[in-house]
Amino acid sequence: NVLVELVEDTSQNTVYEIDDNNIEVTLGDITGRCWISVQKDGKKDFEGILNQGDTKTWKASENIKIRIGNPPVVKLIVNGKDLGRPKEGARDFVFKKRTR
């Protein structure tokens, strides 16, 4: 069972720590237009618009940072755990491997 723990939640950042070998983040069940920008392990990977019905998944070994312009239209799934729909307000979602 993978531990996905919310460690920070502000108007600027929502940070999760994941206790697993890799990090996998899916933005799914999208209900409207949403701009996003994605960095995997510190390198830019994707920037663009997701539309209703789209699903995108990213995998990384250390961290994934996603700037979401319209968070309530996406469902967050992290390492198989459904975290639901974030609240209003564009901000960065950071998913990082827990350091022991």
C-alpha cells in the first residue's frame, strides 16, 4: 500500500510526499478547459491545454511539479490513489518522493 501524504497546502503550493519507488500522476476525468505546465525531475516535460474528456499521465523517479490553471476541472490520481478534485485557484502541485 503506497503512502501519499499531503504535507503543505497553501494558495501557492499543494505538496504531497509519496513513499514509493516512482511517482505516477494522472490528471483524469477532465470536465473543462485547463492550462497546465509539467516538470518531471526538474525538466520541463509538457505545457498546454487539456480539454474535457482528456486524460494525461506522467511518471518520474524523484518529483513531478504541475502548475494547474483551473484545478477543480481535473481529478488527481497519484500512484493509484484517487485524491479527488482540488479546490479553486491556480497553483503548483508538487509530488515528491519521501526521503527516509
